[in-house]
Amino acid sequence: MSSVLLSTIGVDLHDTGRGHPEAPARLEAALAGAAASVAHAIAVDPDPAERADLERVHSAAYLDRLERFVADGGGALDADTIASPGSWDTARRGAAAGLVAIDALRDGTHDSAFVATRPPGHHALRDRAMGFCIVNHIAVAAAALVAVDERVLIVDWDVHHGNGTEAIFWDDPSVMYVSTHQSNFYPGTGAPTDTGGAGAPATTCNFALPRGATGDVALRALDDVVAPAVERFAPTWVLVSCGFDAHRDDPLAGLAWSTGDYALLVDRVRQFTPSPGRLALFLEGGYDLDALARSTAVTFTALADGDVRASPGYEPPTSGGPGLDAIRDTAAAHARFT
């Protein structure tokens, strides 16, 4: 079995208040799922990330405002995003968890990593928090890799489009961003015709899936459209925004995936990695605690080359839902680059 690093934030001090769907229980559920899957994972709890690491993707002015806001007691950063007195430290630890995972993988100690953090990060823009997200953890890790001349593929299968990650790397030819997300849904970005900036053509690949889409649609998108593009891009690292809110039980979304679909997605992205030790998954959304725990267990087992059918909470992969038109739309948008 493969060795999997579990990197998490240690003490979770990000308090969103009673009734908020992005609650500390989410991280507890994910960690319980990981613990139930394989026993040989190595857990690491990092110190907070340095400002220099964060400033590769976030403006100094935004980080200053955020730190002051939290120090003054916190509150609502926007209609959905809450900060508490512990949020700044927790967000910095989330970013550091990704950096620690990258360093451990680079050393050749592990074949892959699962970065268990909250709050999620992929909506956080260079200068603004949004969508529960304060610091863009996966972007911090990707930027650290780019700084040492790596080429990074980011695959985002959260049910919401990762507008922050896309915007941060929109014109960066060293990062390819791929997203499968529910169409006509928060935050309203991720059109198939959005293919990257003038300096980075064909490095953004969006699949806007209709409500009810099953896991086989996402797999076909990766096989038919993404795989040839990845071959041309030739990444040296693969990072995944691993949201579990596309699961059919999630209360905030409308896709119809199962836990077994995530195992197949892990298999696909592993095929994109140039060698073992160059794959890290970052926890994003997932708001049904039971589905989150079960999906994490199956995903962790797949990363470890275990028997996913024996994993707690395994469900057969799903198929037969709508969404093939979304694949054709994205393929058509990218046809001019081939």
C-alpha cells in the first residue's frame, strides 16, 4: 500500500457561530473518515504559514485588513464568510498544512498527501474573502511550487467553482486549472468559454455540470478533454481541491455523486502525476457530516491503494445522469488550441 501523509491544522479556532454550515465538526468528520480508512497514515500539524508564503497569492493590504479585523474580534467578512478571534491563526495553519505536505512529498517520504483543513480556500481571491474562504490554501501551495520552477495542475472537483484559484492563476502559464462544478450555481463563474488569460491560453478548463449529473460525467470530462490537455501541459505536480459537496446527500448542492465516484477520481488524477510523491489533495467543501466522513474514508483508502469496496461508507459509482453537453461545450471552447 502507498504511504499517505495526513496534514492538518492542529487546534481549530475558527468559530463561525451556531448554525453555520462551515463548522468545526466538518474537520472532525473528515479526520474521523481518514482514521477509519487506513492505519498507516502519518499525521503532521504545522506552525502558521509565514506572511511571505501568503503574499505570493494574497495582497499585503488584504492580509493586513484581515489580521486587524480578527484582532478586533472578527465578524462577517461577507454575507457567508465569518471570522472569529481564532480565524487568522487557523487560516495560516491551513496554508502551512499544504506547504508541509509539499515538503514531505518532495523528500520522497510519501506517495501522496491529504491536507485536512478548514475553512476551505478556493473562493478566496487575491484581495477578498468570500464563500466561507479566507486564505486560498491550495493557491499558496501551488505558488510555492511555481516559485521553484515547477508546473502545477490543479483539479477542482468541489461542487462550487473555485473562482479564487482560477483568478489568481488566470494569466500564469505554469499553472493549469481544471474545474468540474454545478452550473448556474454559486459563485456564478466557471463558464466553459473561460480558457485562461492572454499569457496563459488553454490553461483554464471549466465543466459546468447540470443539476443531477452523476460521477461518470466528471470522469468522462477528465478522460476525453482534460487528459490530452494535461499531456500537452506536462505538469510536475498535481494538486486537488477536494470538495465532497458534489455528493448526493449534500444539503447545499444538487449533483448526484457517491463515495465510490471519489475513488475513481483519485485514480484519474493519479494518472496525471509524473511520478509518486507529486499528488496532494486539499479538503474544500462538504456539508453533510456523514457523507463527508464516508467520502474522506473512501478517498483516503484510494490514495493508499487499498480496497475501496472494504472502506467504511463505500457506495458504488454513479452513472446515467445528465451532463454530456457540458463536456462538448468545454471541448468546443478548447478546440482552437489543439
